[in-house]
Amino acid sequence: MGTGIRRTIEGSRGALRRGRRWLAGKYREVPLRAAGLRRSIAGAPTTGVRPENIVWIFGSGRSGSTWLRSMMGDPSRHLVWEEPMVGQLFGNFHRRAQTANLLRPDFVMADATRRGWIHSIRNFVLDGAGYARPRLGTDHYLIVKEPNGSVGAPLLMEALPESRMILLIRDPRDVVSSTLDGARKGNWLYERKDKGGWKRDSLPDNNPDAFTRRWANVYMQHAGNAKKAYDAHKGPKVMVRYEDLRADTLGTMRRIYSTLGIPVNEGGLARAVEKHSWENIPEKKKGGGKFYRKATPGGWREDLTPKQIKQVERITAPLLEEYYSGEAP
């Protein structure tokens, strides 16, 4: 073989080796570039969102969830995620799907692909929590107040089986009574809905009985689905009645932490309970028509008409019988 040919071959081999090294370097750069891109998109460092440290508060609106999350959010190792409504996002869509869609393999939440989209819900929640609370550390607990997203509680608990769950129940007659008061013209809920957000015939001032029926059904949808999630959940969970939380706040809070297996400083818990007590809410912020209205269990007896009471009791009978059957009417 001539010298020129050997040089040509060796040169080709050298070029090939250099090419391989170049390609290997490029392949190593790709994940590094992707990681940098992810960091630039996030705008925050990766956080330690641990599913087992997520504590969900499910139930219904007007059940004391704001009060409960305020007391739980006071310890320094707890952060609050205020009504992300992720339960509404997935729960309502899935609930409204026709049976034909659930059986159709190409439907995005089909029964046949449930394992896949449940895993997607899990990632969606964990990613959302990381972005929403970038300072969340691995030793923090994330308290998620989600009463109005409770329609999706069964899906969320299926996606995050190691998470902790609080089922917060309040007498549906008091819940509807409180909502009825807040939605009257000029009151806090009416104003929050920006007036135009209500259908005219659904306003309590125009048709209180229709309003009562509607919100009794909303209660049953939210609290009912929360109960289904609670029954199916195998992870740490605790059921709390609003009435018990009012009667013995500190004792009930101790039970919540003990049952969920969350360590808590006794002195700090007592201070949080005192800080957020009904008595420490400024007088100008509470009363009829305001967000903080009565905090008096059983007030429905004076607020609802006999017809409205029967409506609520008929619609919410399953939960009334389970949690309030032993109480005098």
C-alpha cells in the first residue's frame, strides 16, 4: 500500500474519531441545555414537593374551611395553597362526560386509559404546587384548601394516594342558610360574584326556594364526592365536623394532627387557635350579610322556612343521616 493511501486512510480514521467525540459531546450537552431551559422557564429553583406532605381540605363551601386552613397555616413549617380549583378542572369535566365517551378509547379520560391520565393528574398537581409555592421545602407541609374543588376529590386522592386528607363536614342546613344570606343583594357573596355572575331567577331575593334547592344540590355534589374520596382513601385521613371544631377547637385540632401523623408544637397550636378564634375577629367584619356571619351551629332553625328545611333535608339525606342522625331536629 502506498504512503499516500495510508495517510489518506489514517486521516479518515482520525476524522471519524474526532466526529465521534464531537457527537458524544453534543449528546451530553442536550440534557444540560434542556435542564437550563427548564430552569429559565420555571424562574425558580426546583422545589421539594412531597406528595405525602400535602394535606387536602375537602368538603363544601361555608363549612369553616377558611378558619381551619388559617389555624393550620400558622405554624412556620406549613404553607397554604388557597383553592387551586384543580378538583373543578378535572372533576367537573369527568363528571359531565357521557358514558359513551368514557367507553371510547380515544377520549382523553377514557376508562381504558385511566392509569395514564391519573398519572398525568398527579404530575399536574405536583408541578402546579411547585410553581405556586416555590419556597416549599422537603420538610414543609402544604395545606390545600379545596372545598369548592371537592367534586374532583376522588380523582385527586386516587392520583396522590400517599397524601393526607381532611373531610370537613358541616350541617347542610347551616351551609345553605349561610349561602342564602351571603348571596342576597348587597351582601358579601353577591358582591364577589360581581352582580352579573348570577342568573336573575337564581338570586335568593327573587326565588329563595329555587336558590335553596340549587345549593343543597351543590352541597351534595361537593361534600358527597369528598365523602367518596374519604371512604376510598388508604392514606392518612381524618373526618372533622364543623360543630365539633367550634365546641372544642384546640382538642379537635390536636386530634387532626395526631390522626394525620403530623408533628406540631403544642404552644404554637394553642396560639394559632387563639389568634383565629371567633372572638378575635373584629366586630366590623362579622354579622349578617358578611363573610364571617354567625359561627353558630343550628342557626338554620331561625333562617330557613319549613319548606326550605324539608328541601335541604330531602336532597342531602345521605349525609344528614350519617353525621347528624342522632341530633334533635
